Amino acid sequence: MSGLLGKKLGMTNIFNEEGQRIVATAIIVGPCKVTAVKTLEKNGYSALQLGFQEKKEKAFSKPQIGHFKKNNLPCYAVLKEFAFPSVESYKVGDDLDVSLFVEGELIKVRGISKGKGFQGVMKRHGFSGVGGTTHGQSDRLRAPGSIGSSSYPSRVFKGMKMAGRMGNDSITVANLKVLKINTEQNVIFVKGCIPGSINSIVELYKK
């Protein structure tokens, strides 16, 4: 599935021709540099490896630097392969920008959700809490309650909703409509929200 790398800029409002306000997310898309071309004959599949956001060499290992230097390319912080159906028209060093997308089409966006750290069951799963606020129950207000019987099965079932790490997961949102494209600044506006914090890296896929 063809696509590009981008960076989430934040949320804004866009007004349509009828004057209705539409909540949208602004994403700066590319330009992405083609750092490798994968072909059926050589690699067994057809894809393009794209690089996004240049970074100083000191942040990379020698093999990583060699991967870029053999094609006279700068080092890129993010590398990602996209399965383009046809790669014959592309070569290493080409630039891909927001012109890959068109206004009105539906796309998929994948990103890493905001990390919340270790959280209890009320915030993580929406539990209502246990007990009242008086008569010695103050230490059990945010407790999960019973997690299993001591007689049978004498263990905690797998998948029990308990406290733990929350967020920082890979989330994909499908069927996001492209509302507007600014080709001069490589910015795309999609309807609704996408995962991740401001300036986080996201992947945009054509359907």
C-alpha cells in the first residue's frame, strides 16, 4: 500500500462552502527521499524505502551511515518501506511529496498514541471505584475490587482488567477524508483526529 511519512502539526478548524465548521488535523507530509528500491526480481516484493527528517551522522552507526553514503544521501532519522504497486518509475534519490494524495480521497493514518505511564483501573479501564467515602473505605476508592475467587479457580484469569501501562501503542485510523492540501508547504488537512502528540511521526497510506 503506497504512502508517505509525515509529522503531526496539531488540530484546527476548516469551514466548508456551507459555512459548517469541520474539526481537522494538520500534517506536514514529506518531502520523503527514496533511499532504496525493492523489486520483485531482486527482493521478492515491490516497495520503496523512504527517508524522512535529516539527522546528523553522529546519531547513527557505521553500517547505517554506509547505507546512505553509498547513494550519496544524507542520513535520515526515520526509514519506512511502503509497498508501491509499481516501482519502475522511481529511483534512489527521488523526492515524494504531498502531491501523492488528492483532496476528497480517504486515507489511513498510523501513529503512536500518547504514553500515559502506569495507570490504575479507573483511568485505564473506566472502573467506577469501590466502596463509599466514609466508614474507613477511603483507601479502597480507586481499587479494582475482587480479581478472582480463592476456592476456584485459585488464580487470576488471563486478560483480567487491571492496572498497568497505558498508551504508547500503535494505532491506525482508517477512512479519514482529505479536506485540503497545501502543496506549497506540503501540509495536508484530514477530517477528525489522529493518534500521537504534536510533532510525532505518522504514516499516511492511500487506500
